[in-house]
Amino acid sequence: MQVDALYKRIRWQIIIATFLTYTVMYISRKAFAAAAPLLMQDIGMTAVQFGVASSIYYILYGLSKFGSGFLADRLNPRIFLTIVLVVVAIINVGIGFSNSVGLLLTLYCLTAIAQGCGFPPIAKAISQWYSKSERGGWYSLWNTSHNVGGALAPLIASGVIAYTGNWRYAFFVPAAITIIQALITLALIRGKPEKYGLPNVGVWKNDKQQLEINKYSKAGLSMWKMFRTYILNNPIIWVAILGDLCIYIIRTVTNDWVSVYFVKELGWDLIKSNSLVSWFEVGGILGGLSAGFISDRFFKADRWTTILIYSIILILGMIGVGLTINIHYYLVAICFFVVGAGIYAPQMLFALGVIEASHADGAGAATGLKGGVTYIGAALAGAPIALIEKHYSWNGVFTLLGIIATILVLLTIALIVLEKKNKK
């Protein structure tokens, strides 16, 4: 009875603390994109400079995510995440005080290194406290932190700017919120169950699928041998990473370029254009929440089939945006809602699938590798998108996104085939 009570209490602490941590990190991270039009106007930052900085940001973020993945499997997540949050807050304050394009973009890129350390220890904690047959639902719940943070970021930034008349407060306010969250994280996050005299989560839940993963995962391996055997040489993980790469390109273009496109090309005001990102993120909440439960309850934790369904939803939403963009705001907003659902569901399930396809103790390294590679996709949404828009107009950008969405569907079908072969 005491074991059950302690397990349940700490599991709620983990999900609440990790949810709030990533929400706040998102609020800090996305302030830059939300304030970008005013930065261009106030200190002379150009669209190309913004694109180059975004590319560098995501490359550094991916490298940081990769490196921190190995650290996450070794270090205490509570201390790790607390330090990360404090560093993010300090850099945001520095951005707010910047008066030159060079300094501002340098600090923005430094933020990437700190932000990249956030997800691997969170993934590790969730994989240790929630078993496979239930993980989809819990991970879906946690994954909405992306959307809550993503929806709040432009609203907070736009609201603060409108209230103060100064873009700098769009960075100061998130910094203050981040410091408060650092204290909450320090108080609530915990290490693996075994450190508290509790059984492995697969044993506690009597989860056959989790116990199979535990059996498949050899004990006593060095970090490098585990990484090479269970992650680096695993074809399912690599195909999933390529699929996630497609998702990240589409997602990042939507997040980073929507405000620029609708303000500069269509003449919308900042609040109206940023509100589309909020519709996108709210749609992502629905997609992320439903995807985990659907994969757990209707497909017996089959992540890949569920991804295929949502990939088709994504393509339908993208077509809808193209058809309604010059008709009515609410039609465009609804399509962004659908696109959000079609992006965040696969993104969540790709991460979950990679964790479950690797070693039981390799969640940090597996998600680190995925993050390192997929954020190349985010980098491709920076300077390359700016150059494509310059030479081929926005029609060229939209065509490219359609091709990438089609590749996503083909990769997902390949994952379904590989999974069936492995089970034979």
C-alpha cells in the first residue's frame, strides 16, 4: 500500500513539474519569433538575418540536445533542469538589454544551447515512471506543454509589447516566469523509482510490453555500447528520425514565419497574425492529447499507424490553408488548428516510438540523437526558407512543404512494414 501511494504521488509530481518546465521553456524560446517584426523595425534586423539566426539556433539546439541526451542518462534530472532554467532566464534578460543586431542574435543563439538541454532529462523521467502500455496517454498529457507554451508565447509577447510599447519586456517577463519555474522544478522532480526503494515501473504495473523491453535491454553495458547496439544500429529509430525531420521542418516554418508572412505580405497586424500561431498550438493540444490515447487504446501502443492517420490530417489542413488564405480569417484559423493537430500528434508519437524502440535505460541518448538530427530540419526552416522565398516567392515555399508532407507519409508506411517484420 505504501509503495502504491508513493508511486502515485511521485508520478503526479513528475508529470506536473515536467509539464510546467517545458511550458515555461517554450514561452522563453518563442518570445523571439513573436517579437521579430518589431526587432526588424527597431534595431534594423533583416528577414535574412532572422533566417540565418534561426538556422544557427536550431543547429546549436540539435547539437545541445544530442550531447545532453548522454548527460541525461547519467545526471540527476532535478539539478540538471533547475540549472538549465536559470541559464535560460539570464540569457533572456541579456537579449532584452541588447542594442545591436550582432549582440541580440548572439545571445539568441546561446539560448539554443541551454534550451537543448531541456527535453532529454524529461524524456528519461517519463520513461522511468510510466510503463509502455500507459505511456502514450501520459506522454500525450505532458506533450501539450509544447502547445500551451507555444500558444502563450505570442500572446504574452504581443500583450506585453502592446501594454508597455517596448519589445524588451517580451524577454524580461518570460525571464521572471522562468526563474519561478526553476524553484518549482527543484522542489518536485525526482530520479528513477529504484532510488526510492520502489520496483521498476514495468514490475509495479505488471506491464507485459514494458517487461519485454526490460528483457530485451541487456544490463551492465557501457554507454557507448548501449548507444551503438540499441540506437545507432537500429533501422526503426533512423526511419522514425527521418519522419520526425519532416515534421520539424513544417512545424518550424509555421512557428517562425507565419508572423513575418502575414504582416509583410498580407498586411495583417501583429496580434492578428500571431493569433494564427495560437490556433495552431491549440490544435496541437487536441492532436497531441488524442494521439497517445488512440495509440494506447485502439492500436495496442502501435505508434506508427497512429502517426499515419495524423499525417493525412496534416496534409488536409495544409491544403485548407492554401484554399482559404484570401477568403476569411476564421477559415484560415480553423485550417491552422487542423495543421497543428496533424503536426503535434506525429511529433509526440515519433519521440515516444524512438524511446520504446531503444534500450530501457537509453531514453536520454535516443531522444538526444533524434533531437540532434531533427533540428537540422528546424535549421532548414531558417536561411534556406528565406532564400527559397527570395528566389521562388512564397509559392515555392508552400510547394516544398507539400513535398515534405508526402515524404512523411511514405516514411511512416515504411515504419509500419519494419515493425511487422520485427514481430515475426
